[in-house]
Amino acid sequence: MSKKFIHQRISIFSGKEIDPSSDEQVLNILRSKFNINLPQRRTLDEALASSGSDHEIISLLIKYRTIS
């Protein structure tokens, strides 16, 4: 999957255009739209990786943020 395709899927899930690279936007959409509270970690990437949530948006965000 390309980064652009993953970004489109994230936007479809969230119902609006967000920047998946923005920690603030990711946290806001996860809380407000999906009621997902991530565990506290040093970075958002670590929190996403250690999340117990099996929601597809979490895996999409991880994929997006790891593709260079």
C-alpha cells in the first residue's frame, strides 16, 4: 500500500482530512471520533504500537507513520 492510499483510508475512517503525521491531530481524532485512549508512552508511535485496540485505524496510522 502506498502512503497516499493509506492517508485516504485514514481520512475516510475519520470522516475528515487529517495529517497522520501530526501527533495532536491523531490524538484528537482517536479520542473524539473513536473513543480510543492510548497508553502513555514516550512517543505517539510507541503508544500506537502498544495499543490494545484492534481498530483498523490504529494499524493504518502505524503503517502510515512507518513508511518513509
